[in-house]
Amino acid sequence: MRIFQVFPIALRALRANPMRSTLTMLGVIIGVFIVITTVSMGEGAKNFVYDQMSSFGVGANSIGIYGAPETESEGMGMMTVAFMKSSITRRDIEAIKERVSGIKAVVPVIVGSGEFKYGKKIYETPLVYGTTEDYALMVDGLVKEGRFFTPLDIAYRKRVVFLGQKVAQGLFGDFPALGETVRINGVPFKVIGIMKAMGSMFGMSMDDQAAIPITTAETLFDKTEIMETWASVRENVSVPKVEQAIRAVLLERHGEEDFQLRMATEMLNQLDMILSVLTAVVSAIAAISLLVGSVGIMNIMLVSVSERVQEIGIRKSVGARKSDIFLQFLIESVTISFMGGVIGILFSALVLFLMGQYAGLRLVPSLNAVIMAVTVAIVVGIISGVYPAMRAARLDPVEALRG
């Protein structure tokens, strides 16, 4: 009997006991659901971080410069250094720009907070940063209205401000902001531009910020230490070589390695490692669920063989071969497992869609996870069905007819 004839018989047998078939699939459904959901969420989180970093001009060609040695920051990088006394100054940044070739932009940042006043309106933002004109070179389409800083704004310590959209909306509403004067911590600044919508990064709204020239920030915040710097490397230029050149310049100027350099790819690789470990742990849990599911399938198939002894005897008496009986029960087992895998995939897609809508993330089932889950489901079905199928095929037709 050909497989195309056996397959409908197997499906009819499964439909004869729909509740039992569904419960048998449950272990496979849960295992496949966990694998696909976990892997897809990991990839979604990774893509989210990539997109967030890219929107701020930080990509695979970027190098972070922080003003504390690795031993002091205990491996925490910018999150720790941003709140420490930094060893990096504006003169270090100027030396890097002058002496290191292959750099597209160097963006230092001095961070502070500010109270904005415009007439009777007051708006407080936790993030006012001083930076240079290079920031507009690193972030594509940064300016929505007006302009960004020029070298003259930096050189002459101009009191000009570039507002995030939430700050502009909070102070001016629907009225034009360009050319107006606002007070930041009591000091008057002229609004020269509005930045594009930046969204959030690590839970912090990047539209709720404002930028001023770095030289002006030194005076306003009474600090000269650079909290954080990002260097963007030109295309077709070796990022590690540029990183080595920056390190050499800073070592020459400081006399010791009281700083740290981080390539963006290293940070992203650390994220990949964390997500990979998490995925491996949860996948191990899913594997246990699939193992339980395979045992369940095998038990149900053995019960099915016992219940259908007479059917097997009748089929053998009319000419069915051992291979036909074996194939029938094996197909039933694989079908149960495969259908469980499909239901797990659909359920995972639904959950990922709902989570994506709620969390604002782009979550879609990972193709690699789907392929792996379907493959595992089929393998589980084959392994679970071989023994019951062999037992059914070995039944003596005369004894089977006796029931």
C-alpha cells in the first residue's frame, strides 16, 4: 500500500479520538511554543537594541571612549563611567581628531540637567548635554527644523540650544520655537533648531533632551570632564586599527591607561552572549517538555495498537503487509507530533504579535527557530512511533482476528 493510501487512514484514526489526540499533542505544543517564543524574543530584543543604537549613530563602525579604567568601572562601561569623574577632556578629543586618521566624527558629551523657562512656562528635563558639531555627522537626519551647531558656536561659546521634540512641545506647544530665547538654569539661550523624533533608548526618552555647545556646557555645568565619547569610523577603514591609534594618543597624553575603549561590536557581542545563554537555558526546559511529549505519544500509540488489534488482523487478512501496518502507525505518530508543532508555531506567533503590540517591539517568529521546531517535532514523532508501529506490524493476523 502506498503512502498516499496510508495517510488518509491514519488521519481518520486520529479524528476518531480528537480529545485524546489533542492531549497527546500538548507536550509538543508547549515545547515548540517555548523554543520559538524564547528565540524570537531574544532576536527581537537584540534587533531593538541594534535599532536604538543605530538611530543615535552608533553602529558596528563606532568606538566608545570612557574616562575611567576597566578596573574602576568593573566592566560596566558607560553606565558606570557616566556618573564618575572622567579623565577625558576636550583637549583629548581635539588631539584624537587631529592625529587619528580614518575617523568620520568624534562626538564627546558633557551631561547635566536643566530647568527651562519660557515666559511663565517651566519645563525640567533630566538630560541636557554639551556636544560638538560632529553629532550631526553621526546621526542621519538629526535636524527636523532649523540647524545644528557650527564650529563657530563651539569656538565662541555661543548660548544656543537645540531642543528635543518633547522639550519644544512643553515650552512652545504649537507655536514656532526657532529664534526664541529660553532660560536654562537661569541663563538665556537662543533656540536654533529642533531635533527629529528620537524615541527611547534603554527606557529613557531621547525626545526629552536638549543639546548645547560643549564649550558652553563647561561653563553652565561647571565641569570639563567628558562623560562619554563616540568615534565613528569611515567606511572601508579598519575599526580595530583606529581603536589602537586612539589608545596610543590617549596613553601618550595621560601617561597611563586611566580610560577604556569599547568597540560597539564588543557590546553587541556581549548582548548576543547573554541572550544565547538565556535561550539555551529555556530551550533545555523546552527539550524536557518535548521529551515528555514524546513519551506521551508513544504511550497513546501503544494504547491505540491494543485497541485496534482486530482492525490490524482484518487488514492483514486482506493482504496488507507488515510494512503497510508499520507505515500506518508511524504516520499517525508523526502526524500527531507535526500537528502539535504547527499549533505551537501558530500559538507562538499570536503571543509574539500581542507582546509586540503591547511592548512596542518588532517581534516575529524566528525562521531558524520555526525550522528547528518543525524538525524536532517530526523527529519526536518518528522516534515515538517506531516501537508501537513495529509492535503493530508484528501481530499475527489469526491472533489479531481473535481479538
